Amino acid sequence: MPILSTPSLVIDASIVRRNLDRMARFSARHRINIRPHTKTHKSQFIARLQLESGCRGLTVAKVGEGKIMADVSDDLLLAYPALDPIRAKAAAELAGVVTLRVAVDSEFAARALSDAAGSAGSTLGMLVDLDVGLHRTGVQSPRLALELARAISKLPNLRLDGLFCYPGHVQDKPDRQGESLKKVEALLEETLDLWGRDGLSAKIVSGGSTPSALQSDLVGQYTEIRPGTYVFNDMNTVRGGFCGIDDCAARIIATVISTAVPDQVVLDSGSKTLTSDRLIHNPDAGHGYIIEYPDAVIRRLSEEHAQVQFAPGSRRPGLGERVTIIPNHVCPCVNLQDELWWRESDGSVRPIRVDARGKLS
């Protein structure tokens, strides 16, 4: 591999393809569509690979991402309530170019999008966001989901397409997720039963996450799932038991720039590279995993410095040495990069643009 400036975020092509293939085989076996969340990679190149592997459309976090991914797919889901005038207008305009669905949890959002679509001359598909346990967004009961679905069905320029949920609270080991996912299934079943008795239907039931992706068949109502991190993986997915180190495609290459303080080295990859995200399952484990020195702890970050603690007398890198870090949470790390370095199995490397970097609205 050619020598890159550091810090650099290098993506192992073989691991990405293996991760995509694993999810594609799950999709085919259980007849659940994959609509991957592009917030993880923000790259048209990676999105095309996902679609080529059989994914059904894409999920985006913000309208700005949607505008970028519209060049790749004509079927997008905006997994975010676009209710302010600027976002609603942008979503309605995008719906004139591609099939766009938006997840909402309020009549306020639905009316804002209805008005914007009317002005844009477009139609927006709508998914009712049901809280199934994370308590971040989503209506709080099947009855409230019915009331919102009724309101949407009566508004002009909107099309009621189904239900949306995010089981982000399900962080148990894969073989222990059954009970939590059955509770998700029960909520969806109750909601869909209420809709059916009211003459409403949901052709799409969109859920899932990377931690629960390969157990999504336990939720019988799902028609599609939206994993994001699975394409690269990170230390959160490793420590959660959802993958192994060898499934992590994204590796940050950093250089040792100081050894002056006893039992410490400093790397050139601070919070502007690794972010300050802690591990979900072990917040005190530091800010990433150094492959060559697995017992070291990245204990503190400042903007451009990573302070790595070593046990007294332990083996440690020298000045100028390069190390490889698997980040705790890869998604915000990607958003800090202008480009990723795509490494093939033959060692060749080429840059890939992070096309949707900074698209926060």
C-alpha cells in the first residue's frame, strides 16, 4: 500500500464486500428488503455497491444527503421529521425528482409537508414513526399511530405508505434479542390491526438497525430494514457482539508524534479524527482500539492529539511509527473526512469522495 498522509481513514474493500454479501444473503433467505442508511458512509460509490448487492433503495438522515443520493437511487426514505419550512420545501422539491418517503410523528410535520408538496406540485409518501422502545422520536402508542395515519390519509399531496420504527434500544447480544424484538413485533401487530379495522393499510413496515439486523426475521411485520453501520462496522458493533474485529472495514492510520511523557505516546488523530464518542457497552474503554497494541488505551483526545496510555514496562511504538485504529463509532468519523481511501486486496489504494459530508440539513 502506498504511504498516505496521516491521519487517514482506509476502507478494506474485501471486508465491505463480505459485509454486503452477508446482509444480501439474509435478505434473500428471509424475504426482507434492505434499505441501508447512508449516514454511515455518505458516499455515492458505497451506495452503488449496496444497490448492486440487492438493496432496495436508500435511507438518508437529512434532505441534503437525499439530494446527493438521488443521483444513485430513485427510491429514498428520509428517516427524519422534516417539519421546518426550509426542510419541508426541500423534501417536497426532491419528491418531484425521486420517490421520497418521510417518517413523521406529528400532524404538525404532516401538514407542513402537505403544504410544501402542494407548492412544489409533488406527492410525498409518509411513514408513521412509532416509538418501540428507544424513546427518541415516534408516537407513543398504536392508538396515536392510528390517529396520525388517519390525519395523513386526509391531507392533500401526501400518500400514506406505512409504518416506521427504530429499535435502537435493542443492544443485547444477538442470541438474547428475542424477547425485546417480540415486544417490537407486538406493538407493530397491534398498530397494523387497528389500521386494518379502520380501513388503512401499510404496504411498508420499515425498521431495523445494525445490532438487530440479522435477527430482524423475529419481527414478522417488517418489509424492510435500515442498517447503516454494518457496511463498515466499528468497535461498538464489535463490543456489542454483533461482529468480529475482522468484520471492521474502516481503519484509521495514525502516526506517533510524541513519546515525551512516561508511559504515554501521542498520535496525530484527535477528536477531529476519532470524535469523542464513547463505547455504548464500555464507556471507560477509551476512544478506539489500536490493532497493533490491543492493551493500550486511547484515554484522552484534544482536537489534534490522541493520548495513549501504556502499562509500565509494556511494549509501545516509537516516534514516527504508524498504528491502525478501529474507531468506536465510524459514522461521525466518516463525516470528518473529505475522502476515504479504498484499499483492494492487491494493496492498491484510491480515494473515494465523502459526497454528503457536512449535509446536516
